[in-house]
Amino acid sequence: MRIPILKGVYADTVGDFVESPPVNREPVIMETGLSDGYLRMAPGITGTDQGPGADRGGINWNGVCYRVMGPKLVRLTAAGKIVELGDVGYGGPCWFDYSFDYLAIGSGGRMYYWNGTSLIQITDPDLGQALDGIWIDGRFMTTDGEYLVVTELNNPTAIDPLKYGSAEEDPDRIVGLIKVRGEVYALNRYTIENFYNAGSTGFPFARNSGALIPFGAVGTHAKAPLLQSFAFVGSARNEALGVYIAGNGDAAKISTRFVDDELAKLTDEQAAAIECESRVDADEQRFLVHLPDKTLVYYASASAQTKSRVWAILASGVKADQPYRGRRGVFANGKLFVGDDAGNIGYIDGTTALHFGEVAGWRIDTALLYNEAGRGIINAVELTGLSGRAPLNSEPRTFLSYTIDGTTWSQERAISVGRAGERAVRMQWRPNVRFSQWIGLRFRGADEGRAAFARLDAAIQPLGG
């Protein structure tokens, strides 16, 4: 009997079946002859340097990765070493954008320019609090939560208060800005409004009322580009949070019930602090939703191929119960550089499973096995894929447990998945487990191995009713 492994199921204590995405395993939709998809180990993170404080975001400008760490603006060398450039003060996550001549940095509501040699702060009092900002059509545009503020064309450090704009469809607060195909989207809490450059003498942008999206973002950093548009975490008024991708005057939901349930666990402060980012690599477009304890990942290409919404979980720690440490990715010098809240800088590395040198656990739950309401015995279980992918002097092991009620799990049974070079190892268990109606299986590990799993087969002996 072949058992699906790309998405699992378990149960909770209140009588619901719950979807269980793979943890630190990436689904890849590809016909291999063994199956039409497989699970590989999520890429690890190789550290390169330690910064002057917590990583707060970054950007690639003129081929160089610039980041803010603690209070400092820094740049990374090609090897990922940190060079301090100036002080932008403390605050939460930063926003970045650039013009032909300036890199703009938003830090703690303040706005700074870096011109390649010096750092200056915008001190015009008409700027207000720069919560978020973009560059468009020769101007920087920021928002203080109430107005849209633009810099002067001939002086990017000056702001004319007679040229303020606003999002007026709904009295909800503006939380962020994003630019898509040369147009501005003002993300409010419950609506998203589109603006185009009308060349007006006052505020130069005009609102496109026909492109209003009746959903809004939950926080300033809860959005990122995706599929020639952008995705965001938010909701319509009087609705629970979800994940959406913006369309023409509407938004399509891409979150599953599991994702919605994870969002529902957050406090208002935690929800407003959600950070999102997009990553494109090897024919897959990912949308990452960073939560306080984990990161939820939407796989756009895999979802299109399977015609279902494909999600996975990234987390750090041996038990995969710690926040994912590879955040705020910036692609530069052929690598995707990321940082963590401890000030570590590194790059996403497909040759290792470690996160900054530390083991990260993984987990796979299966769909439930149902023997047509009959009893049965699972005599053998075998994972088929790529074994023997491990560093020298290590022996990765995979642990199997089972559940017959969806909430409690059995004692684990471990097998070796092959030392380095042992690529003919068969990943087999012989549990001889009896079940009365249905059973679920769980596989997990915590080591440096990078075995990939393409299919799961079970030999089941049916019993009488």
C-alpha cells in the first residue's frame, strides 16, 4: 500500500482533523519514476560573520548587500563579512528602497539616505514618522499611517506639506506601501488602494477607485512581491486573518485551514509584527510568513502543479520548536544572505542541513491509513528515496512512531538511513503494529543528514472484523 507523504493529518483534542505540513522538508513536484513528487531536506544556513546587533533587514543596491544590524548600517563583502558604515538608531524591522543616487533606509520611523560614501538623516519636520517607504517616478514616498508623503523631484531631502496624499476609501489606518508594475499600492488595515502617477501639481498621484482591494494587511512588513503581484497577511473587516495574493481589484486566498489556525493563535501585537518575504530559486517561488515561533512557507509553483495549496514549515532547534533563523533574505554575489535576531549573518546553503552550525530537526506526518473499517497489522514500512547523503563520520537516523487516535504517539523506533556513501541502504521498519480502524505514521530526525524521500510503502495484513 502506497501512502502519501507530501501532506499529513493528525487530530486535536476538540475533535478536529488537522493538516500537518512537513517540517524542515521541502516538497518538490517532479516525476521521478518512484513518484510524482518528493520531500528533500530544506537548505541549511552557513554563517559568515557576527554583526553589531540583531539583524533588521537588508537590500541589494548596485550589487552590494546592505543591511541594518542593531543601530548600524552595514554592507557585506562578497565573502559575507560585515563592514560598518554609519548609525541609523534602534527600532524594529527596517524598510529599504533606492533611487539612481540614494539608498533610503527607514529605521524606527526615521529616514536616512546613503549615497555610497556618507549617511544623512532627513530632518524636514514635514516628513513625519516614516513607517514605510518606496521609490517611484523620481520621488521617495513614505507614510506615517495617515498620509502619503512624497519628496520633491529636485530635492529628495525636502517635503512640501501641500503635496500630501491619503487613502480615502475607508478610514482604516495605512500600514504599508508596495510598488507593483509602476503603480503604488497603499496597504490599509482593511483595504488596499491603488495609485497611479497623474502628474498633478499638488500630490502627483491619483487614486484608481476601480482597483480597490477589499482586504487589508495586518502589519507594515506583512507583505512581499509574488507572481508579478504581491501577497500579504491580513483580512477584510470583521474577518479572521489569512494569506492572500492580490489580483485586479480583488485578492485570492492562498492559506489553508492550518495556516489560518496558526495565525489565529497570535495576539494583536504578534500579528502586527509579522514579517513576510519572497524567495525564488530553482523553478520554485516561495512566500515566507515569519511567525514568533516558526515560519510558514507557501510554494507557488508546487501549488500550481498540484492544483492545491502547498505549504511547509521552517523552524530551528533540535526539536524544530524554535523560530527559523534564516530571515530577511537578500540575494547578492550569487548567494542569498540572511540574518537572525542574535546578529548572525550567513547564506542559504543547499549542501548542509545545519542552521548556523546547529542541528535542526525535521518531521513528516502521513495521511491516515484506513482499512475499509477493518482491522489490520502493519508488518513492514519502507521509505524509498536517496539514502547515504551524510557528512563523514556521521550516521543519520530516522525515527518512526504511530498514532491510533490522532493525538498520542507511540514509542519511537529508529533505523540508520546510511553513512556517507552508503547509498544502497533500504530505509525499512518492521513494526508489526495492530490497529482496529485507522492509523497514522510520523517520521522525524535531528542530524546532519540530507536524505530525500520519494515514496512510502506499507505491507498491511488485513484482519477479520
